[in-house]
Amino acid sequence: MVGAMFVDECTVKLAAGDGGRGCISFRREKYEPWGGPNGGDGGRGGTSSARRRQHNNLVDYKYQPHWKGERGEHGQGADCHGSDGEHRVLKMRSAPS
């Protein structure tokens, strides 16, 4: 029988998510001869951060060392802005002082 694995040290790489692209769109209506721009902005990318937790084992992060926030959605026509990306939060215990 294999014993439980305990990991007390590991290297983790965090990255913020990319922002969404904006949209280039022009409004065209029957009684608006000049129309105008109406493209929406892209959403912000999600952040990555480390927070405290009560567990003292880092085995969760040993085999998945790369963490990145979610990408923001792209903008759309009719002034629709893209939604922001989800944040990634890694929960770990701080070293005892």
C-alpha cells in the first residue's frame, strides 16, 4: 500500500488573463444618414493571486504548476461590451514565523 504524499515545497507560475478585443462596428439606420461607430470594448482579463488557507499540503499545485486568469470576452456591435474574465485564486498556507 502506498502512503499519502506530502508536499511542502513547489514552484507555481501565475499569470493574468488576456483582455478581450474590442469591436469595430458602424451603426446604419434608415433615417440616420451619417450613422456612427457603435463597437463595444473588450472585457478585462482575470487576475491570479495566492491566498491563505488552512491546509498545509501543496500536492494540489505540485502537478499543476501553471495558473492563468480567464480571458475577457470580446466586444460586439450595438455598444455591447465584453464581460470580464474570472479570477484565479490559489489558496495556500503561509510559512510559520
